[in-house]
Amino acid sequence: MSIEIYYDGACPFCDGYARKLNLQRQVGRVDLIDLRSQDPRVAQVIDSGVDPNRGMVVRFGQRQYHGAEAVHILSVLSEGGGPLARLMRSPRRAMIIYPVLRALRHVALRLLGRRQIR
């Protein structure tokens, strides 16, 4: 089995979170895909109707997860991941916390002089 994680590589929070997860033992191969890259899979994700500025995307099994749901599934599957991952293991907490994390991403990108994903 494998998992694909689509994240904003220009966001220090997104990049750090995606790289800190320890998923190999649970899911096998892990593909980290920067939503700003030219990887053809990015176009497929965006064509599915996902706004990449509204959250990360996870493809696992036959499903695609977006935003809070994506972070929740990653937290459930990961070993470790720190306190944030433990908090996000609850779907309810993930739905409450994720919009705050997304807002912090927008602020970080602005402070770093980086644009939203196009």
C-alpha cells in the first residue's frame, strides 16, 4: 500500500509537518508531492475540484482527503508526529484546529513574500 501527500512546499509549517510524519511502517511507500511542482499528479488533484490554498490533500487507498480530513487521516496513520498529530487524531478537534493552521499558513506565506498556489 502507499500514500500520496500533497502539500505546499513553500510553507514552512506544511513542509515540516509532511516531513515529520512517520508513516512508512503503517502504509509502506510515502510520496510527498509539492503542490507547486510540475508533477502531473498535481493537475489531477486540482482537476478534482480541490483548491490547494484551502488545505493539503492525501490520497490513500481509493479515497482522497482534503484539509482537516487529510490531517486527521495522517495523524491516525502516523507514528509520532508530535503533539499536533496527537491533537488531530480526533476528527472533531481536526475540524476546529485546521482552519487556524490554514490561517497561520497564509500569514507565514505573506511574511515570507511567497504567493498563494496558482
